[in-house]
Amino acid sequence: NKKLNIQQTDILVIGSGIAGLTYALKMADQFPDKKVLVMTKAAADETNTKYAQGGIAVVNDWENDSFEKHIEDTLIAGDGLCNEEVVEIVVKEGPERVNEIIDWGARFDKEKDGDYKRGMEGGHSESRILHYKDVTGKEMERALIDAVKKQKNIEFVQHCFVVDLITQHHLGYLVNKSTPDVECFGVYVLNLATNKIEKILSKITLLATGGNGQVYRTTTNPSIATGDGVAMVYRAKGRVENMEFIQFHPTALYEYGTSGHAFLITEAVRGDGGILRNKHGEAFMEKYDERKDLAPRDIVARAIDSEMKINGTEHVWLDCRHFDKEKFTEHFPNIFEKCLSIGIDISKDMIPVAPAAHYSCGGIKTDEWGQSSIKNLYACGECSSTGLHGANRLASNSLLEAMVFAHRCFLDSTKILAESFTSSFVNWQNIEKEIPDWNAGGTSEPKEMILITQSLKELQLLMSDYVGIVRNDIRLQRAMRRLDLLWEETEKLYSSSTVSPQLLELRNMITVGYLIVKGATFRKESRGLHFNTDYPDKSWLVQNIVL
Ligand code: FAD
Ligand code: SIN
């Protein structure tokens, strides 16, 4: 039960997935005399990164593939909304970043001749996905954590829940959406060892808090994915954008009677020849798109949703019975074991699959250096919106984006640290005294956890039923009305209760739900992952929705 012994740092990193750790390693290496503080609300490796299966999309076959092809695939998937400059940056800087993680110790599968094995996934015109069996993310996270342990100037603090960003608002200045110069001075954090909120002051803060899949009833994301970073930035009056573009992965394992965290069946299985079939055994994808099972995710997920509705089923089937069993287990040992553990032998049985919330394409709006709209605050990885993904992320582009942007945030941060640090609102020498401690006055322990758990269930249900793969105006209006009530009740609870991770996450998820519905309501068209039956076509006005 220890108080944190740090109150001030030069560099604060929130999140220990690929984005946060890549940045931390680079900053620590560049500034050996400065301390880099990495904080995470859970165990060190409990991240979306750890669960990544398919791999990392990167041009590495210089004979058949090219930057131009990867750029084009990304733009097609993004359905008109990608920032072309950013796409080019990520694709072209990708190979160098992947070499760095290989140098830090991450392994990728190789052929007998020593060349890397290249996987195929939906929307890619070439096989370019580097992977480590079907546990690529686990391997990358392992390598990053091992590298971090060797850096003496990285302090890694687990089980510390960041509650809010500290800005001039906490010094009594008026901050609203039109304030042009919101500045970040650090964070308030709930130390789960003491249950007390402490303040951590920092010159540079990087948010790498990951995705928000937990806003939905069924998701491939682990329980940490509650959109905390996005909610914090929105509360601090920073900009977030394109929140309506929630990617549903077409093939999460369907397990009868379960909800919450769903096991993923990687798209690489379809890349290797897996076929989707409906209740009648029909390979239905050819009805929907000429690329069949390897069409971009938005198209495959909508096709599955439509087949499930037509046939009144809760899942479709993924047929792998024609695979060479030995080859399957070599590439997908984790999936093979998981299926076997629930009585599915993939050489004899088809795998029941259904779409599940998977990835947030929008998030904290950044420029091409990862700077958010708030001064001294960077955002990187899934919590950010850099312009790469547009209306739909191309498979396996997110690990790549996280690494490329962690590097760019690092380059930009070095400039800030090289200059003498000034602020319009605080004297940095005296900042510890100027920034107030957290005020927990007037709060008491919540009497009933049911007030939190039931609201969470309601939120997940309404988001899944009204704001899922297919939307329309009435559903969105209903969702907003229900969110308003949940928000009102939860804010009341928040102002009168001592905070807990459950309450903080619920509050953040309600905010994220609100932002998704708001974005979806403003988008009067169907594009990429956002499909509204009241506006089934694309609008001529191609725009990001910034909130
Ligand atoms: P994460 O890895 O999710 O890390 C977030 C960190 O922030 C965690 O440490 C968390 O504890 C911390 N955090 C969050 N909130 C707080 C808070 N309030 N206070 C303190 N800490 C906080 N992408 C690909 O490119 N290829 C793939 O093959 C692939 N497969 C995937 C498979 C699955 C099952 C899933 C879920 C995702 C997959 N993705 C894949 C997407 C990709 O894994 C993620 O987008 C990426 O790993 C996100 O990395 P990140 O560093 O941004 O966030
Ligand atoms: C998968 O392996 O299918 C997930 C890949 C991704 O989300 O990019």
C-alpha cells in the first residue's frame, strides 16, 4: 500500500501497449539523464496489443509488392476519408520501424530459406503481413517489455488508473471548446494500491490508452479497452474525430450464452483459404463482393450480419475442413487449441463465428507528429485519429501505425525538451505548489455496486442494438435519449462517491458512447464502417466529423 514516490517527471506515458512502450523506449534512449514514467491501469502486458493475431502489414517483398500498392489498398479500405499524406508516411516509414522492433527482439515466422513468411488478409492486394504464428501481438508485447526492463531510466508503474488530464482549468481558468491554448501539465491518477488520487506533473504527456471495444456487448478487446484517453481529452476540451467508425471484426468465435470478451479467429484464416458459409452451407460472400471472403472488413461484417438476419441465426460458419491440418496447426496453434478446448476439431467441424466490436478508427485528433489539440499532449496508437484509417481500417495496419507514430511523437517531443519549458499559466519551478491536489471532499463509498454494473449492461446493450453494424436515425435518437439518462445518473453518482475503476470506466464509456452516437448522427451518409439505412449512399461532402 504505497504512495507513488514520483510527483514530477519530464516524460509521462499512459499505456503499456505497442504505442506507449515504443515511444518510451525511444525517449529513454535519447534522454538517458531524464526519467520516463510509464503508467498502466492494469498488469503491464494487459493490452489490446497482446491479443493481436494476424500480424503487421508492411511492404517487405520488393519483387512483387510496392509502397504504391499498400497505399492504394489502405485508401480503398478507408473509403475516401484517409489523409493521403499520412497514409504515405505510415506505409513508407513502416519497414524501418518494423526492423527496430526486430532489433529489440521480436520474432516473426520465417520460411526455410530464411525469408519472412507473408500472410494475406482482407483488402490487401499482396501477401505482406508479417506474423508470429497466430500470437503476433503477444510476441511483440513480450519483446517490448523485455526491452523496457533493460532501460534504467524507465519507471514502469502498474495498477495506476489515470482519471483526468490536468490543464489550466484546474488553476481556475475558464476552458471551453473555443479555448485556443489548452495546456496539459500532467494527470490525476487513482493509485489502486492505496485507493487515493495523486497528481503527477509532467512536461510532456503521451496518451496511448488503446481502444474502446468494451462499449459494446461483444468485443474482441480485453477489459482495459474502455476509451479512457478519448473521454479524458473530450472532458479537457480537446478535439476528437470520426468516432462513428467502429470496426466490427467479421469473425469472432461464437460461444453460446457468452458475452463480453470474444476470442478472435484471425482474418489470416480466410487469407489462407477459410470460407464463410451460412446456415444452409452456402458460401455466401460471392453474393456480396467479387473479392468474396477477402473483401474489406466492413463489407464482410455487413454481409454476415445480413445472413444472420435473413436466416434468423446468431452466427455463420467458417469452414476450414479442407485445410492441411498440419499446416493449420503450424500457422494457427492458438486457434486450433482454443477450438479443440470447446469441442471443435477444425478438420471435421466448422467454426461458429459472428462479428464483434474490434477497433476504433476515430479517436483523439492529432497532426502528422501525433500532437493533439492540447499543448504538450500527444496521442498515439488506437486512441488516436491520425487520418490513416479514414472510414475503415485496413487489416493489420494498426500495429504499424502505432509504431510509426510513436517514432514521430518521439521526434517532435525531442524538440520540446530541447527548448526551455515555458507555460502561459504556471511557473514550472513552482508547479507542484500551484496545481491543486485532488479534492475528494463530500464523497463517500458507493452503497451499491449494482448502480454501476447495471448501467454498464444497459450501455453495452443499447450500443450493440442501436449503434452496431447497421444504423438508422430512429435507433440513433433512441440511443441518445438513453445515454442522456445514463449520463445524468452516473454523473450524480460520480460527484457523491469516492471513485473506483469501475465507476471511472463506466463514466468514460458513457462519454465514448455519446461521441459515437453524436458522430453517427452527424454523418448523413453511409461510408466505410458507418452504414445508415436512412442514407444508404455516400454524400458528395467528404468530411471528418470533429467533436
Ligand atoms: P493497447 O495495446 O490497447 O494498450 C493500451 C494501454 O493503455 C494498456 O496498457 C491499458 O492498461 C492502458 N490504459 C488504458 N486506459 C488507461 C487509464 N485510464 N490509465 C492508465 N492506463 C490506461 N492490429 C494489427 O495491426 N494486426 C493484428 O493482427 C491485430 N489483431 C488484433 C486482434 C485482437 C483480438 C485485437 C483486440 C486487436 C487487434 N489488432 C490488430 C488491433 C491492435 O492490436 C491494437 O489496435 C493495438 O495493439 C493498440 O495498441 P495501443 O498501444 O494503442 O493500445
Ligand atoms: C486479425 O488477425 O484478423 C486482426 C487483424 C487486425 O485487426 O488488423
